[in-house]
Amino acid sequence: MKQISGSTFLSKKLAPTMLLIFLGSFVILPFLPGGNNPFPFFILLPLAMIGLVFILFRKIIWDVADAVYDNGDELIFRKGRKEQSVKLNDIINISYSRFYSNRKIKVHVKSSGEIGNVLSFWLPVSVVPLKDNPVLIELLQRVDRARKQ
């Protein structure tokens, strides 16, 4: 079994934590001893930003699988404690966008599993453009062959 996905620790755990701590400090610091009484705007703005960051991260980053393994005629997606196995011939479409997220791949499958029917993962970091990524090209070819059989 070979892992075909990139690491998600930095983007799924570390970056959101640091950003929420940074934005949360703007809400908490004015209420500490010696702080001045802030206007409601200066409290509501960071809270609104935290809400917006949460919505964006949930839509863009947290839907990505932690690890994806290539097991011959199937892909195994792991997200937290959940695991979903997808046969290559059950894949309807593999989509990617060069502009939205440079490495994010979405796999649409016929039937919903424990994680869902649209499974996302990130390719490993590479200097090769996404359309020329060997992992993506090989996966597209193998899915195409599996559908024809």
C-alpha cells in the first residue's frame, strides 16, 4: 500500500489553531486587568472574523482526508478515525482546479460511505504543475481503465 496524499498537519491543525489564537486574543486582551473598555465594534469584528475563518476552513480545508493509500484496485481514505475504501471502478469523476487550490483533488464516488461520496485529498507538495503531476495522471489513467473493464 502506497500513500498518495500529502501531509495535512500544518494546514488542518497548526494553521487554524494559530489563527484562532491570534484572532481570539483581540477579543480577550481588552478585558484583562489594565486593558481599556473597548467599543462593541472592536469585539464584534474579531468574533465575526473567527466565524468567517471557521466557515472557510470547514469548506476548504477540513473536508480533506488525512491520508489516502493506493491499494492496487482501490483507494483507502482515512479521515480521523473513519476509513473508507473505494474501488477504482466505483469512481465517477476526479476533479481538480488549478486556480482554487493547487493540490486539492476531489474524488466523486457512486455510493456514499463512512466519509461521504465526495472525497478530497491533497497531493504531496511538488514543483511540477498540477496538470502534469505524475500521481494525478496515473490515477486518472487507472480509473479510466477500470471503468472500461
